[in-house]
Amino acid sequence: MSSTRTAATRQFFTDTGIVVPAVTAKQMREVDRIAVEETGPNLYQMMEDAGRALASLAIELLGKNWRGAKVVILAGTGGNGGGGICAARHLANHDLAVSLYLADPAHLTAVTAFQRKIFQSSKGREIDAQGLSTKRVDLVLDALIGYGLKGAPQEGVANIIRRVNGAGFPILSLDVPSGVDATTGQVPGDHVRPRWTMTLALPKTGLLPIRTGELFLADIGIPEGVYRRIGLNYTPPFGAGSWVRLHRV
């Protein structure tokens, strides 16, 4: 069986047994389009929900020593990067030692640049590639590339990926580990090797166990009617929280 076929037929479910449908990158783009252009929420709202959920999970994973923990956030130029920047601000607001690396700060999308503007009023600090520490880091948040991957990461981002993988820091990826194809799970070049992944709205068909580590799903406020419009049988899986653990069969 091909890797594409395996990914496409993979099922996900929560601790309480709720089955959660998986989508391809193309389907997720349509979900985002419907939400942004027709029903809401808008990109700013979804990004805020994603960043808050990512920060919440990061604190949970850091455990009892989360206060003052050293966290590095790696952020790209698009929506995935914006979610990472938002998480960086929430973590800084909770008094963690936050360092934010922007892969290409001169080319941020408008909504991502807005998140950067807010972050600049927090206690967090921006760093460049030289500022990426090889000393103790308690957690790295990977928000470099989301489900919109188009071929192998370019060399600047690829170099950062190699550095964080080689350092052995625990990594939590946002939505899809950077460098992994969201639909197939294939890796056309360098890719982040996380211990955990928090995917957004719905799991992606390419989120194979070998790529993601432990998998979580975050609520970003998309109403179930949007999912039904693309033909999905969807049951809200979140219960009282903003994220849930996912399992695969």
C-alpha cells in the first residue's frame, strides 16, 4: 500500500472515542476559505485561538517547572508563523523566558505582522539565527511552515531545522511539523522531528505517527456547519477544553 493511500485512510479519535475526520491540505484550504469569506471566524480570530491553545499545551507539557522556563519559538511568514508569535506573547505574559526567531521578518503577511506588533509590547525578545542558543532550552515551538508546504524548505529555514533537530531540544510543532507534507506525510527535504504536534481544527491526512510524535487537536473556533459544507460527518470533540489528545488507527 502506498504512503498516500495509508495516510488517506487513517482515522483519528479522542480519548473519549469520538472519531475526528482527517482532511487533505486542499480540503483544509477550503475550510479556511469558507470561514474567512463566508461564515467567520476571520484569520485574526483563528490565529488568536491557535496561539492561545498552543501556549496552553506548552505549559502543560513543561509540567510543574513551567514558570520561568526557557522557550524558543520559530515562526515563519504566514498563518502558521502568526500562531507561533501569538503563542510566544501568551507565554511571555505568563512570565516564561521567551525568545522569538522570525525566519523572514521583512516578508510577514499582514495578519502575522500584526501578531508581531503585539508581541513587541510583551516581555519576550526577538532573536536572529546567531541568537539561537545551543545551551539549555526547555521547549522549542515549531511554527515555521504549516499545511501550505511547497517543496523542500529553502536553505535558511532548512538550516534552522537542522540546528534544532541536532540540538536535541524537545519540540512541539504547530499544525504540521515543518517540512512534512500535510496530505501525504512525505518529506521532500529537511523536516522538524517533534516530540509533540498540535494540529488545528482538523487532523491532516499526512500526520503519520512517525512524523508527529504525540498528537493533539486544537479548537480554533470554526463552527461545525463549515465542516458539513465540505461533506464531513463532524462531531465536536473538545468537551470543556480548547484542545484534546488524538490517537490513530
